[in-house]
Amino acid sequence: MSAVPIPIRASGPHPAAAVLAQRADAAVTKRVKRTDSAATGYRRARAPEWVLQVFAMLAGIAVFIVLWEVVARQGGRIPGPVAVWKAAVTIFSDPFYSKGPNDQGIGWNVLSSLKRVGIGFGLAAAVGIPLGFMIGRFKFLSDMAAPIIAMLKPVSPLAWLPIGLLLFKAANPAAIYVIFVCSLWPMIVNTAVGVRQIPQDYLNVARVLNLSEWKVFTTILFPAVLPYMITGVRLSIGVAWLVIVAAEMLTGGVGIGFWVWDEWNNLKVEHIIIAIFTIGIVGLLLEQALVLLAKRFSYH
């Protein structure tokens, strides 16, 4: 009987098993690399929020300039961004020249307008804030002042200018008077609203403790009303800067409003556009200064 040969297997892993082992090792290696990158912080991160804001602002400015250039090319009467930029370089290279009362640089005109705004706004704050506290504090005064404020508040700022000219017989105090009147209402209304928002329990406790009116004002009224008062001040400074331009166009003299009107008479449209941007930037800086001032206070 012949012997049947017994097949002898070669030592080592099966080829299919080797392939599966290699795939498993590759998967483990990828998982380890992913874990290591997560642990070490090497992963795709989103851009910071301020970068996105700056990009959005630059994109908005770019779109505005492109639209401006398109309108300038189509219309033909409005100067384009390049022409305005060249004129601005010339103007701001010497903003404080003075060649007489009616020929001064744009810097002197802006400072003159800011001076008038400062005087009129300061007078309005000195009168409007205390008056707002009293109107909000005492119901009888509130009932008396409500119809007067409701009637005079919507009046156009320029409607007050003839009254100012009649009273003061001069253009400069008349312009300050217009700023004073128009800046008064936001401070009165917002301060009075803030006083009315104070819980009555606080005032009842003050009455039980027999606190003086000054003590009530410094410890209860002023801290609670401050946010409303700051809002009224911000609104008033915007109104004041808006009014002064229109008032100076009619009264003349040195000021950014008069400068705009004078450049229109000289048919220098580039200078008018420069004045528009200057007025907007100065108004923005005034408002942002008040915002920074408001952030320095903590409201309780």
C-alpha cells in the first residue's frame, strides 16, 4: 500500500490575513494622529470675530466706492472718488490757513462749529437734565410740561432761527440759541422717563428713613437715572451737530455749514463732498466719545 503524501503548509501568515492586518494598522495610525492633533490643538480654527467685522466693513466701503464711481461716470455732474481724494489731499495739507474772515481752512471752520455746539449743548444740559429730574419726580410738573413738550418737540430746528435773530440781533448767538432749544428735548424726556422707572418701593424706604431730598437724589435717583440720562445726552449731541450745519448755512460767518454753502456758490462740488464726509466723521467721533464716557460708569 503506497503512502499518501501529506502536504506541508508554509510557515507565516495567510496573505489575506496580512492585508487585513495592514488595514487595521493604518486605521489605528490615523486615529492616533487625529487624537494627537486634537490634543495639541492642530485643527482648523474659525477666524476671530473682529477679523470678520473688519472684513465686512472694508467690503462695505469698497461697495460704496464702486457704486459712487458708477454714479459719477453715468451722471457726469458728481465728481468721482479719485477727484474728491485729490481735492481732499490739497485741503487737508493746510487745514488751518487764514486769509481773512471769509477765507479760512476747513480746520478753523470745524473748530468754530464745535465751539458753538459746545456752548449750546452745555447750556441745554445745564437746564434740561435738572428740569427732567423735576418733571419725573413731581407729577404736577409732569402734567404741566407734557403738552408743552409734545407741542414744541416736533418743531423744525430752523423754525427757531428767526426767533433767535429777533432776540439777539446777531448770527452767532442765534445759532447757539437754536442748538440750545433743539438739544433740550431729548435730555428732558429721557431723564424724566428714567426717574419714572424707579420702583416706588425705593422712594417709600427713603421716606421711612426720613432722607433729605439731596440724599434721595444722590443715593437713589442719580444712579438709577444715569443710563437714561446718558442716552438723552447722546441723542442731544447728534441733534446739536445736525442743527449747527443748517443754521450756519443761513447765518454765515465761520463754520462748516457756512463753508459748505460758500463752496456751493463757488461751484466746487468736490469740496462739498469732502465737507459731508468731515461732518459725518466728526459726528461719529462725538457720539463714540459719549459711548466711552458711558462705559466708565457702572449702573446699579
